[in-house]
Amino acid sequence: MCMVMSVAVAGASGYAGGELLRLLSTHPEFEVGAVTAHSSAGAPLGRHHPHLTPLADRIIEPTTADVLAGHDVVALALPHGASGEIAAQLPDGTLVLDCGADHRLTDPEAWQLFYGTEHSGSWPYGLPELIHADGSKQRDRLGGVTRVAVPGCNVTAVTLALAPGLAAGVIAPDDIVAVLANGPSGAGKSPKTHLLASEIMGAASPYGVGGVHRHIPEIEQNLSLAADAPVSLSFTPTLVPMSRGILATVTAKLAGGGITTGDVRSAWEKAYADEPFVHLLPDGQWPTTAGTLGANTAHIQVTVDERAGRVVAVAAIDNLAKGTAGAAVQCANLALGLPETLGLPTMGVAP
Amino acid sequence: MCMVMSVAVAGASGYAGGELLRLLSTHPEFEVGAVTAHSSAGAPLGRHHPHLTPLADRIIEPTTADVLAGHDVVALALPHGASGEIAAQLPDGTLVLDCGADHRLTDPEAWQLFYGTEHSGSWPYGLPELIHADGSKQRDRLGGVTRVAVPGCNVTAVTLALAPGLAAGVIAPDDIVAVLANGPSGAGKSPKTHLLASEIMGAASPYGVGGVHRHIPEIEQNLSLAADAPVSLSFTPTLVPMSRGILATVTAKLAGGGITTGDVRSAWEKAYADEPFVHLLPDGQWPTTAGTLGANTAHIQVTVDERAGRVVAVAAIDNLAKGTAGAAVQCANLALGLPETLGLPTMGVAP
Amino acid sequence: MCMVMSVAVAGASGYAGGELLRLLSTHPEFEVGAVTAHSSAGAPLGRHHPHLTPLADRIIEPTTADVLAGHDVVALALPHGASGEIAAQLPDGTLVLDCGADHRLTDPEAWQLFYGTEHSGSWPYGLPELIHADGSKQRDRLGGVTRVAVPGCNVTAVTLALAPGLAAGVIAPDDIVAVLANGPSGAGKSPKTHLLASEIMGAASPYGVGGVHRHIPEIEQNLSLAADAPVSLSFTPTLVPMSRGILATVTAKLAGGGITTGDVRSAWEKAYADEPFVHLLPDGQWPTTAGTLGANTAHIQVTVDERAGRVVAVAAIDNLAKGTAGAAVQCANLALGLPETLGLPTMGVAP
Amino acid sequence: MCMVMSVAVAGASGYAGGELLRLLSTHPEFEVGAVTAHSSAGAPLGRHHPHLTPLADRIIEPTTADVLAGHDVVALALPHGASGEIAAQLPDGTLVLDCGADHRLTDPEAWQLFYGTEHSGSWPYGLPELIHADGSKQRDRLGGVTRVAVPGCNVTAVTLALAPGLAAGVIAPDDIVAVLANGPSGAGKSPKTHLLASEIMGAASPYGVGGVHRHIPEIEQNLSLAADAPVSLSFTPTLVPMSRGILATVTAKLAGGGITTGDVRSAWEKAYADEPFVHLLPDGQWPTTAGTLGANTAHIQVTVDERAGRVVAVAAIDNLAKGTAGAAVQCANLALGLPETLGLPTMGVAP
């Protein structure tokens, strides 16, 4: 009996759209339906994504509610602010996966402060491994839902790195510092001078410094759920010369003097022992983004800096896979009652 | 009924070994058996290949015939010259895939000339898409074999780029020029100064220039089968700053004055129309190695330079995938009577 | 007595403009005058070229003949087709260095064929090391001139690689094949999708394949001067992931059976023995683009492939230095009667 | 009258040695004397540093006190722990520049703790721009000295980023967090698997995490001088895919509630207003390592994150230039009474 579900991808010519198509194409329960975009409509997909060889001849359709309707699942890989309107036109029963920011924040004021537009409302938040202060995981809130707000890629990396320590109470929530190394694919495919290869290769540079990056309220929202307390965060992403990947180095103060390295490690072990995609590496081995390229995995390591009184936790993910498209598919699996890991790669492509 | 076959991988800590494990792990008819190496024996696989997350705790065993015996398939990813001896100790009925050079050349003199050691003998050659002068393909010679010589990565790129024109008689075999851009993973994982990141990044440099590269006799062997005539080849590989990938730019003279661009294009179209992994791109679109990363695909384009009287054919492959490990799995499928495409990715990971 | 001359740079916000400013700033006989551009006019130079620290506060002026007039030297780093008009408005006595293509070709028909617009006329050609068939060098034609057509970067690499063999008659002019590895800075600073870092990193891809690249007639013009005969050229550039640099691999057939490796090497040695910027590397050492980064040098090596009957010559240059801005300064030195090497770096920045 | 001084470089085949030679060669008051190394002795320099074209034929001599003696200046670019012994054999009047760590720390216990060997003693510390709590600069302590401990590259970046705020009392010394993006050339030229191009390209990974990195006591030593108080530091370097460059992102808490962004900015402005090599960028422009490549410059920016209550300061340097060889030459200028900026590039090579 055929139960394969059709999935439409809006924003198919971009990087997140391409990664969605790559993962959906090999998923045993999904088939790729309409692929849509704005300015690329009418072109063959292969012109925009030569790596998607079997889909090269598919013609990109315009992104309209009409084209998207009639699919079992619709994945939106649109610029921030663009998904609210189109999502509102889709049937309630359709599973809609929003890879943009529009429905992630629960606090309309935080949205207004960082995005400056009207809030589109809040959807169930698609980070299954997010541990809450009560020990539950976010995945418990995703079964049967028809709307999913897929997390931001930087947010996923920082949250997965630090949440276990906050949930276990071994680190303090009030002075978190996160510095990230980011591949430029996270900045999208629109041609901009500062994203040119000549500018990026051989260069590292920060952006969105000083508490103004739009990912901050989303990270704080997540970490507050883990800590059951407000958190304070200094957050600095850095563009480095690799296409994909995020390495998040996150530090926080130990919650008190008596907390041992064993306590810290045990908090992370407990949080991720049964997770299929989030792996605490063996003691002494530190994550490299290359270990997660193309996979839906996160690699984590944590240690205590006794001299500085700080825990240092590091997470590596692929911003397009676990950071975006992989998370979307993982949430679709959960929402539809499929095995959570179905169709998702757990091995990266390296070197 | 369970028919899953066990596959041992010798040389598991290297780049080719890692790629074999990545592909074998998701192949529906194979399961990974022993993973072996020399100096890395005793270490967990995750120390050498952090990207192979689900296999991270597997312990590397020593490479001995005893450890390898008892598997249905043995894949050898050993340095050139090392596979002959170990292969001789494996049972005749075991399918042995040699990713090294030892059994590729049919001419012992050519081996002696380019490698300087005694020839280990010739095995069925594992490039299924190689077109012979009689129009047959190499895959016809691979059904049921128990030994496969997996082609060299540069060889695969140059052969796939040019063989159709030779088989169709539209290009001349006597003055072929190939220049390649190569990622350094093809040079292996042994630490050498000239392969350091600081040396490679920001640099392009040729190696093995002037007719001395060991891949030359193998390319000539293939192209002679296509042309049914001796071929002459100038071959220059170039190290460029990307981990994986080969871009082969190959030119040859038109076979005669009356040959049109249409004749040329039609030769390539005919050769690759039904190939699952080798794709002639749409007219005007040129291959990029990024389009094949991690996939068992080759992307090809060809044109005629009227002013120079030369055909220019370009092939892009991933040296570790279609260039090595993917080819090995593809040949294993053929040898074992499985569908040729089973378990092999046809989509690259990009950007 | 102070004789420092003022130099204006038009197109100062681009890559070639930036490199001109870098070299002019440390030249003992030049001082930077007006820096001009179109859309960037009004901005501080440091926004466009943060590496030019001492010039960071200079304000970019509009590119007009009025602004440029009154300088001793004017360097034009403008898009192809833009320099003809502005150059025509500059005084005859001003030394004008055109880094664009407009005045390079002597044959109006070749210009028309490859550029499709009206020819702006031909200026003295600025490749001092170009050897003519009569043994003279192009520098002999540059003393006292007031107009210089600075060569194309690809052209410089291919010409320097092969001209000695043609001038000495040891190679045949009728079947030259050149394949180049190119950093994307040669394609300029305008934001285009295919030049994004995410597209370029991890990728090699050819462009302008099949005899259509605009650098072809210029290379043929140079090599014909060396050979005193028409030449035939197959030319394929390839984008690879390094900001700067060109590695040109150029092959040509030996002119006859009796020519030895010694004859070949001696032709190159003779041509470049006294050149301050063009270095034939020691036997067995091959050029790497990293060895020329930021320098006005070209590194050359040549060998004979006996089996293929071809000479293989390889040249490495920095496309922005010896390929553009360095060549411009070198020619200015010659035109003004200064020492040819004045103010020009002969050491690269590596690793 | 000729006063050019001879400089010997020990460790000439490594990356720091090569950069010293590049800078010394164009310095108007220095000439390169002996170039020495251990395992490379006897080889021409051009085999190890093809970019140093004019020095390519110089033969590397063995590193012995005899060879080094008789020069006016000796620069030691040796592994940590190797310079103490050779330095002890050089005449007191010779200016010795130690680019290694041996003589940087004033506290023998800190040396013992982080290096585990006996302390070689402390030399005048070569970071001229280091601001002390009393407002003096470290350059005041370098005139006429004959021994200089050149700072570590990471140390220079972190110190320059943060010291002004500590000296001005606007930030608190007790909870500093530094995360760095580092090019692998800082890890040297010895071939190691984790430094291979295939491992580094496409990857970001931390190293020396958790308070164990040997640069920590040196940073603390510097920042304590600025703060006139003990400092506490969490320090995490990260390898990213660029040959050269350090981007240090350093945060510290505001010293108190009443401190404004203006107070902060003014502290940095005051510290660096007259510095020839350290540049506070215009408000809103953030450093990129590409802006300092090959130059003796540091680019700095600072802002206040009001929400997090932290100052974020970012410094970009070239680890081999301002981070090592440039600093050595700058200190030699100071020690010898030459103009501090003599022979030192203030423009980077970009893109």
C-alpha cells in the first residue's frame, strides 16, 4: 500500500531549499512535489543546484499558495518575514515546516525589537533535543502538530551546546558568552559583495556584534526553558572560509564552588545518552564541523576550566542540515508519527 | 530472509577507507564487518573518522588475512603495492575489491615502467561506464567476478570525459592533452609537508608533470580500448585548495574536417544516455566538482573549439566517491548481481 | 630635489584598483593622488579596502576627466570598454596606464569578433618580458611612451610560459593547449551568484570554454610575435578556490624530432636569465601560485614529455600583481625612465 | 656611509623564519646574513620558501652558535624550549630576538606549570603597544635592550583587543572570555595529520580548550599589567581554513553601571590614537583578518552589549607578521634606535 507523502518546497533555488530537496529525495516516505521560487521560476532546477542530479530537469514553479496547496507537507525556505503570509493561506491540515524565523519567537515584543515588523505568531518549536528544566524534551511537544517553526542554525548550535548544563543546574544562566565560526552558506545565496569568494577566502570577520543579532532572543528563549530562569547572553558570530558548518564555543560560569567536572560531564551525558543525532564525543575529543557535513548530527564536547571558573561547551553542526533542512525533516517525522530518524543521514561527508 | 553480506575494509583509517565505510553503512545489502589498518590498529574508528558517527566506537583491527577472511566482500584501500600480497591469501570465492593500483594494468611492462616493481597480475577492471570500440561497456565484463581492480580517480575522470569521442571516431587518438584540478585528499592522509593546509590553501601547483605520472598507462589502456588504437596523452594534474574533487579538462583533435559539433555531442549523448551515474549536462552548462561531492556521479560537458580544431571535454567527479569508494560499491553490486545503483548516492552535497 | 609624481587611480574600489594603490603607496617616486570610482564615490576608501590602512580615510571621488587631469600618471582600472572614452579626454603628455582590455589588440577585427564593439585603437603593449622572434623584448618598445595597454592576467601567464620556446623555434606554434587554474579575484568585485564564497569554496569549474574567451586573441597576438607565425590555441580557464593566483599549464608539440630536453631548457634559460621578475625555477621544482602572491614575479618551469612529444610549460603569477597592477607600475617605470624594478615587490607572501 | 646591519635567522625553513626573511630583505637598515635550520641544512632556501625569490639560491646552514655569531642581530624562530640554550651562547652585545616562548614569562612557576620544563629566564617583552596601568607603553622599556622576547601571536591579538579597557578601568578584569579563529600556519610546518589540507579545509575545530593552552599565562601577564590587578581568562582558540590570520573576539564585563559606550570607545581611542600599527576602525566597521595579511598592523573594534553587560572587543592580526616576524623587526627597530616603523608594511595584501 502506497503511503508516500508529497512535499512541496518553497524557496527551492536557495541553499536551504536545495538541502531540503537533497534530504527529501532519499526519504522513504516522502516524494518531492512542487519546487517553487520567485525570480527563478521557469528555470530547470539543475541550473541552480547542479548537485541534485536526478532532479535537474524539474522546472521551478512560482511560489503561490495555489501551487503549494494539495501537498501533504509544505516546507518554506523563504527570507525572514515572507513565510507568515503564505502560511496563512495553507490548509490547517497540511503540515507546514517554516525554515524562516517568522514563527519561532513566543514573545511578540522580542520579535518587534529584533525584526521591527509585526509578529506572525508562534508555532511549535522544532528542536526535538531541547531539554526543558523539568527534564522533558521538546520532541514531546511535536507529535501530531501541523505547524513547525524550524530553529535558526546558530540557535541550534548554541542551544545544544549549553542547555544540558542549565537544565541540570550546574552552570549559571546569567553570564553566557557564545562565539561562533560560521560558513557563509548560512547567509544565503543572494549576491552581496561581502559574501564573494574573494572576500571570504583567507578571512575571518565577525558580524552582528554587540547584542544586535536576530538570533539572540531565540537562543535566550531556548536556554530560559532549560534553566527555568532568565538568561543573559553575549553572542558573536564570525564568518570563516568554509561553505557550511557552525562551530559554537559557549562558556558559562559554574553554578557554584562544589560542582565538579564529573557533575558537568554527567549532565551532558544524561541529556544526550539516548539522542540519535546529538553525540557527546569521547572525553578529550573536540568537535570539528567537518564531522557533521551533510549529516543531521550535532557533535558536542564540554569541559571545565578550573582557573577561569567556567564551563566551555562546543557544538559543531552543519547549518544547512541539522541547522535547517535536517531539522525540518526530523520534525516532519515526529509530527507525522514516523520514526524520528527516518531518511536522515547520521554520517557526514569528510574529508 | 536476510541476505545481508558482510564487508571488511582494509586501510580503514585512510580517506578511501573512510569513504568506503560511509557508503557501505547505508547500503541495504551490506553490513560493515572488520575495519582494519596498520598503525591505527587498536584505536576507535571515531578518532580517525569523526564523521562516521554511528561507527565511532568500532575498534580498528590489524590488517591480516585472518581478520579479513570470513567476510563476503573484502575492500582493500591500501597503498600501491600493498594489496597484491594480502589479496593472494584471500579465498577465491570472496569478492575482493582492490582500490589500489596493483591489479589495474594488463601490461606487465607498463607496470614495471611506471611502478618499478613486479606486476601482481591483472583483474577485471571496475569502470562500468567505459565504452569499448565495439560499443560494449565495461560493465558487461563485471557480472559474477570475484576480483575487481577499482580504477584510479584521475583515470576515471579523464576516461569518462573522452572515451565517447574515441569510440565514435569523432576525435583523433594521437594527441590528447589532459590537465586536472585535484583536491589533496587523493594524495592520502599520510602527513607530508607539501600537503599541509598552510601549503595548499591559496595555492595551485602541478605535480607529476612530463609524462611520469603513474596514472598515465592506465588512462592509455582505457582510451585505447575505446579507440581500438594506441593513444598518446599529455597528462598534468594540479593540486588546488579543495578537499575533494577532480575537474579534468581534456582536449583532442577532431578526427577530420567534416565532423560537426552535432556529431560530437551526439557521440557523448549516445554513450551516456542510459547511464545512471554519468550525466552529460545540458548544453552550455559546465561541470563543477561541487556538483558531485559525496555522490557516485560524474558530470560531463563537451564542446568543439572550431578555431583550434579541438574538442574540449570536461568531467567532474569526487575522487573518493565515484573516483574510488563509490566505484568499488558499484562494481560490488554488479559482481554480486545486485542492482547496479543500490546504496549509491546520486546527489552531491552542495554548497 | 623632490620629483615625486602624482598618480590617480580610476576604479579604485575594485580589486585591481586596490592593488594599484597598494603598490603605488610604497613606490619611492610616486604618490597617490585622486582615487576615483563610480558608485562608491563619496565613501572612504577604507570601507572598500580595509587592508589599505594608511589610505583608509581618503574619500573616493567620481571618475571624471576633470578629477583625473593634473596628475602625472593616470591608472585606469575600469571595466572592459570603459577606458577608451575617458582616455581620449586626458592630455597627451600624461602617462595613461589602461588595465582594461580596450587598447590591447592591434587587430580591429579581432576586437570586433571577441568584444562586439568598436575598437578604441591600439597602445604600446605592456608586457616587458615578451620575447619577439627577433630576440628583442617588448620593453624596448616602452621607453618614453605616454600610453600603455596593460596585458590581461591570463594572457601574461600563458605568454610568459610559452613564448621562449616559440622564439627559439623548439616548439610548434600550431597546436597549443592551455588550461588555467584561476582565483576568482580576476573576475572582479561585482556581486554575482557564481562568485559567492559558498559556490567557489570546494569547487573547481571551467568557464569560457571552446574558443570563446576574450583573452584568446591577445594571447595569439603575443605568441605570434614570438613565433613570427600564426599560432593556434585551445584555451580553458578554471575557477578554483583561492582568492588570487593563476597557474597556467601550457603544452605544445616539439618542433621536430631532433630537439632535446636540453634545447628546450636552454631556450627558456636564455629568455629569462636576466629578467628581474620572471624566474625559471631550478630543474624539478614546479611553480605554485603561493610563491608569487602579492609579488610582481612570475615563476616558470618547463619539461619535455617524450612519450607525448610535447613540451609542458607552467607559469604561476598573481593575477592582481604581475597580472595587472604590478605590470602597470613596471611599465610606468619603463615609460618614465625610472629603474624598471623600482617599488615592486619580488617576494611573495606565503604561506 | 653604510651602516647596514647583518641579521641571522635561525629556524629559517619554518613559517616564522620565512616571514622574518621576507621582512628583513626589504628593510633599509638590515641585510640577511646566515639562514640556518636543523634538518633542512644544506638545502637551498628556495626549496622551502619559493616565495622568497631573490633568496632562493641561499644555502641553509646548520643552527649553531658559531654560525650565528658575528651578526649584529640574531632572530631565533625555533620551537618552544629550543632558544634558551642557543641564546646563552651568543654575545651579550648582539641583539637577540626570540620568537619562541622561552623568555616571555616573568613568573618561573607559570612557566613550569604550562611548559613543564625549567625556566630560561625573562627578557624584555616585545609588545610595544601594550599599555600599562600607569598609562605608559611597553615600548618605553625596549630602547637599547639586547634581548627581546617576541610575544606569542594569540597573545598579541587578545592583549591588543582588551588592554585599553583594563588600563582605563572601564571593564572588569575578573571574567574575560576570549575565543579566537586561527589559521594553521601558527601551528608550524611540521607535518601532522590534523594539519593536512584535507583535514583543515571545510572545517572549524577548537584546540587547547579548558584553560590548558600555553598562551594563557602570557595573556594574563599582559592584561594584569594593564589592569594592575589579577585577571581571569577563559581562552579558546579555533582552527579555521585560512593559512594566516587571527581574529580574537574578547569580551569582558563593564566595570560598573555608569560606564557608557562613549567611555569605552574613548578608552580605546586614547590608547591607540598615535599608534602607527594598531588601528581602531571607524565606528561600525569590524576587523577582518584579510585586512592585515602580510602587514604589521592590528585592526581593532570595540562595542558595548548593553543587554549582556559586556564589552566586546575584536582584534585581527596576521599571526606571522604583527604576530611574530613583524613584531620582531619592530622591536629591533626600537632596540637599535631606528624609527619604529622602518621597513614594516602597513598595508595588507587583499583580497
